[in-house]
Amino acid sequence: MASKLLMWRRVEPTAVLLLLLLVTDAVLSCGPGRGGMRRKSSHKPTPLVYKQHVPNVSENTLGASGLYEGRITRDDPRFKELAANYITDIIFKNEEGTGADRLMTQTCIDRLKTLSIAVMNQWPDVKLRVTEAWVEDNQHPPDSLHYEGRAVDVQTSDRDRSKNGLLARLAVEAGFDWVYYESRSHIHCSVKSESSEAARSGGCFHGDSVVYMDNGETKKIRDLNVHDRVLTADSNGALAYSKVILFLDRNKEKRRLFFTIETEGNQSITLTPSHLIYTASKSNVEFKSGPVIFAKDVKPGDYIYVRHTHSGISSLTVERVLQVRHHVDSGVFAPLTLEGTIVVDNVLASCYAVINSQAVAHWAFAPVRLYYNWKDFLRKLGTSSRGDAVHREPASIPQDGIHWYASFLYNLAHLVLPDAMLYR
């Protein structure tokens, strides 16, 4: 009897946990459907009015769904990025008979899934109807996001036009980046590109950007290896060479939105929107450890730190930003140095992104630096114990993809840090 009681005490916590998970899953399930016994919300959404759009900016601006990146055709390599939407609670018009109305980006599918649930909860026996998604013809303006599978036109399955204003509001709440009560018969919705969404997870340099090696040579970031020593700046602004200990992100094929910041002295640097760069005031010629801002927030008239060499001696000075251009391109590279800074194309930038604080970001990566320094210490210790000369650690080719620790920190930051500190 005692042994049976002991066995039950061991099993009981697990059984209770499994029961709680089952109950929680039944209550919080967000799959397609009407939500089971979900309590009716007291929230009363405000319908959009005819020709209103949210947000109140143009669709192809960064504050909405972003720049047009180019038409996707069936023979385009990017066509494989589109997915077919087979959510059963959504009706597709499919007037072309090609299934094109089901093709869209995964972000579009996710937003439509949320919207379809909202529609069914709002109006019993009514479903969401998609009249158009990705298109192959030329019936839209040249920069239409329909050509990229990033836009959809929707209505309710009963085609009741009186519901369209509220349908538009539900689309806004479902997370579409731009919603337009475009026609009496449908609502136009669109999302940011996958490259823009990816920018939220980190910041990078373009592969053609140049860094400066301790042997006096230059190297493109795409060719940079772990353990290479590159030009950086310490907290006092003194230029020095520091080791690359890992890549926060590295992908030769990934498409991203880039900002190119050009100065009056003909210097320029290209970064993704969420990457941090040091700025200064006109009177602040001497380097101070900050402030840093996101690349997307740099404007003409701001000042950034640029390396100048005089009589063989290099130092940092400030130059006024002349213009900021943006474009979409492939190849993202984010080396992390021991200093947490790096000089790229003669401009000083941070190695970090997403969090608008160099101090917080650098502190967060302290375990990585500690691990690297400890490993380096053990290597040197082993070398000296054998009586060998201490040589620099050989460079190693980094792996592609986002480093697991960087991904963990970025996700954690979005959970615990104030919105004001994060890239949005």
C-alpha cells in the first residue's frame, strides 16, 4: 500500500500538469473556427468610412506596407516564396481559374487566418471571402503589392456591403499593415514584405561593405571570417583592432530593406533599418559612447562619426549627413567584435540592432564575450604549457543563418523591454 501511495505521489504532479495543458488548449485554441465556448467580447470596433485607410499614410511608405520590391512571375525565383492558402473557413473567388487568388506571402496567410476567425465571431454563418490576391495580369498600377502576393481584396461571403466598414476595422485589428476601404464591394489589405519582417529580428550590413584588417588590407564583409581582426573603436573613441567572435546573422541570399546614409564628405554606409549607428551633434567633435539610433531614424542634417587619416594617423571626426536612400537588395552580414563596434566603409557603427541602447546590447552579449575569452585563455594556456609559441587563432568560416543566442535575445527583448527601446 505504501509503495502504491508513493507511486501516486510521483505521478500526481505530472497528471495534473497534463490535465491543465489539455484544459488550457481547449480554452485558448486559436485555430480556425468559431472559438467554441469563447466569451463574447464587450469590445465594439469602430467601422472605417468609405475611402478611409489605416494608417493614414500611403501604402508604399515605410509606415505602412513598405516599398514595392518588384513583380513576382511564375518563372521568378521568388515565386517559391509564395504559399497557397487552403484555410477551409475562407472562400476564394478564383475567377481566373488558376488558383492565383490562393497565392500570397505567409504573412498574408497568417493575417487572413486571424481575420477569418474575427469575421465568424462577429457574424454567425458568414465567412471571409477573398476576391483577389496575387495577380498575373496588368490590371493594377505598376507598383501594386498584388504583384508580390502581399495584398488581398476581401469581402464577406454574403456580399453584404453594409458590413464592409466593420470588416475593414477587423482587418486592422487582425494585424494587416495597411487597410483601405477602397470600394463599396471590397476592402483592400496589404502587409510588409518578408524582408521587412525579417529586419525586426536583427540588423545587418550589406555584403559589399568594406572593413579594415589589422594587416593593412581591406575586405568585404561577405568575405570576413571569425577570428579576423578588424578596425573598431573603444568606449573613448580610440581606434583599435578587435577580433570578430561570431556572426549574429549571415545569409548571402536573404533579401532585406537597406538604408544608405551619405555624408557631405562623400562617405556612405549601408545598413538595415534596425541596425544601430553612432550619431553626434555639430559641436560634439570628440567621440562619446553614444548616442546610438536606428539607421531608419537618421535624417539629413544629422552627424555621424567618420574615420579620417592625417599624416598616417587615423581618428574619428563628425560629418553631416547629406541624404538617406533606401533600396531592397540581397545579402545580410552582421559580425560581432569584442568591442561591440566596427568601422564599415570608414563610418563607425555598432554591431548591434533592435534595442536602441549600445550599453544594454553590449551587456546582453557579455556571456558570449566571456565564453570567447575563456576559450582563448585555455588555448593560450595549453600552448604555453607545451612550450610552443603563441600564434593568433586561425580564421574560421562562419555558418549561415541567425546565431541562436542573438535570436534568443531579440525575442526576449520584445517581451521584457519597453516599446520605446525597440525597433518597431
